[in-house]
Amino acid sequence: MLDIAKDAKENQPITPWGLVVEVNLDGIKEVVIDKAGSVSSIELLTGESIQRIEAPTLRAYLALLLYPVLGFFAPWGFIRLLAWIGAGFLST
């Protein structure tokens, strides 16, 4: 994709957010390439614009690991609490 951008620099407008490359192929009208050289958005022939989505952070993946842990400890703790309360009533 960068080769297309390098070849098209003379013919394509450079906007403040990057280089616009006219594609007109397979339903893609144009591609906006930012100054770092990565695709920042794609505009389809239907007029729909698709923005780049950043990958989730490591924190988001680690948060998913907490659900099974909480799913075990929440009922386990609740049962222990009920057993403790029941033991308190039965011991008197």
C-alpha cells in the first residue's frame, strides 16, 4: 500500500490528516494514508467511510480473565456466608 502512496504523491492531494489515494477498485473509492504511512480511513463507492480502529489494550484482555475468577469466588463466598450465618444460629 505504501508503494501506491509513494507513486501517487504527485497526483493526489495531501490533506492535513494525510495523503488521499484514489483507488476505484473492488468497491473502494479512496484511501487516506496518515503521515506515519498507515491507512487511517477508507471511503467506499457507496459513500460509506470506514475509520481505523485501534486494537484493544492489554488491560482489556486481562479484564476478561477476571470473569471466571469472579464467577467462582462470588458464589463460593456467598455459600460460606450462608454457612457462617446458619452455624451461628445453630450454635445457640
